[in-house]
Amino acid sequence: MITNSNSISKLQLYFFIIQSQIGIGLLSLPNAVQSTAKGDGWISTLIAGVAVQITLFIYWLLLRKYPDATYTDITKKILGKYVGKLCNLFIYIYFIMIGSLACALFIRSITLWLLPLTPMWLLSLIIILSSIYLTISDLRIISRFFVLASVLIILLFLLSFFTFYLPNDFHYIQPIGQSGVKNIILGSHKSLLSILGFESLLLIFPFVLDTEKGILKTVSLANFSVTLFYTYFTFICLISFSPTQLLQIREPVLYLFKALSFEMIDRLDLIFLSVWIVPMTTSVILYLFLSAKTISNERSFKKNVCLSGILIFFITIIPLDEDQLAIFDKYVTYLSYVVVFGLPIILLCLSFIISKTERSEQL
């Protein structure tokens, strides 16, 4: 049941989508796109943003046909009760897997840069417990926290201006288009996992206090902001590191700040990461919320948040080396294509067929 207590404004929606998309993926994105797109990696992030915008429009077409229904109800209406429930379970597994991946990458970064001697299980427990504490609140409380957390993104964006004091070389990205269309597209594929989170619109659409067109404008503006944000950081990394360096540095954004040193401030990279912990935590909160929302009614939501948190905790404490984590990342990426892109398109096509059939029967 949708009430004023769990509804959000369009401003909260804007920051909710921004926080959903921005997270741990930013730190390693320039390295990921460099392996294929090379100096054209910034173009790959722009293309990924366009792909997200097209997907958001598909979501909007589907959701506006059922304005008062949640996404899990829509799957059951279109696919039938039993197939719809099976589909929702599949979506739940996806949210658990990507939430676990986000948490595992989060823990890995903290271990490497800040707390190398702290056990992984303890870091995971702290992250999960703090995320559960906020997620069991209603959507409005979560959205307010996301709005406050977005102030830190603005702070980090301003902090990045100091990197222009570092030597840079625009020859690293010239000539534009040197990698070829195929490699640029492959680079955009690698960018997609970093900007996932926009699928949250599927589950929060009915709770937004705005018109259908207003919602589309708000999420489009949010996606545009995120795309520019990621493109900006990818661009400054591309001109600051040589192609060989960028392939060897796993988290170039942090190394970019590590090179900065001032009389009163040193190790700006650690300051950046310490602040960036909040946006990384919002990713875990998001997927806890989405996973629980997929299988819950109003009464069982808090219980399912705890269940999802326990599952993510046990998955993240599984000892995985770099190769195994890369394989996990690969399979989650493929799964995201099915759940985030493929399934909504199939549902939209089926909804048009059902509507056409119903009109024919009425005639």
C-alpha cells in the first residue's frame, strides 16, 4: 500500500538515482575501459550513459501502463501468478548477487588502502549491520540519507580540481576514435557494471509524488549527471596516466589523488577513500532494499531485509582470489543484461500484445 510516509519527492528521486548509480565502480572504471577502448574510454562511458537512457525510457513505457502497481505485481500480471513469482525470485537472486559483489569490492578496497590487518568478516559485518539499520526504515528515510550523502559527491568533485596541478598529456587520448567502433563498444560494456543501479526505478516508480512525464525527466537528468561525472573522472585519468600505467593501476582514481601533496594536507587519496565510503555503502543499502522489496509485502519487509543481509554477509566472507572475483564479476555482468535489460523489454512487448488482444476481444 502506497502512503505519504513511504512516498518520495522528485528531488529525492533525483538523488536516489544518482546514489544508486555512483559507487565502488568509479575507482576502477578508467582501468576497465583502458583494456579495450584505450584513449577513447571517455567515449565508452558516454555511450554507456546513452544505453542507460534508452533503458530508462523502456522502463517508463512499461511502468506507466501500470501506474499503481509495483514491478513485482507487473511481472505476475503479465506472466501469470506462478511464472511471475518465479521471475521475481530470479530478480531477487540477481539483487543478492550484485549486492554481494558491490560489498566484496568495497571490502577489498578498504583492506588494500585503509585497514590491511582487519579481518574481512569483521569489515563485512560492520557494513552489513549499518546497511540493515538504515534499510529497515521506509523509503523516505533512505531517500533523505541519499540526499545528504550526495553532498559528499559534490565535495569529491570539487576535490578533483586539485588534480589539474599534476602533469597531463592530451596526446594519450589522440587521435579521437583511434580504438575503433568495436573496441569503444566493448569499453561501454565494461562501463555498464559501474553505472548499474538505475534499475531501482522499477521498484520505486509508484512511490514518486510526480507526474509520469515528470518522473521521466527527473531520472533522465539524474542519469545525465552521473554519465558526465563518470566521463569526467575517466577523462582526467586518461590524460594523467600513460596507457601502460593505466593498465597496471587497478584503481587509478585513488592513485590520482595519491600523487597530490600539500603543506597542510598529505595522502589525499586516503581522505578521498574515507569520504567515498559513504557512497559505497549506499550501493549495499540500495541492493538490500531492492532485494527485500522484490519478495516482500509490507509486513515481511523488515524480516526479508535481515535475510538478504545475512545472505550477502555469507557470500562476501567466502575467500576469493583476484581471478575468482573477476569471474564472479563477469557472471554478475551477464546476469545484469538479462534482469536489467532483457526482462523489462520482454515484459513491455508482452504488455503491448496483451493490450492489443484485450482490445480485439472487446470489439
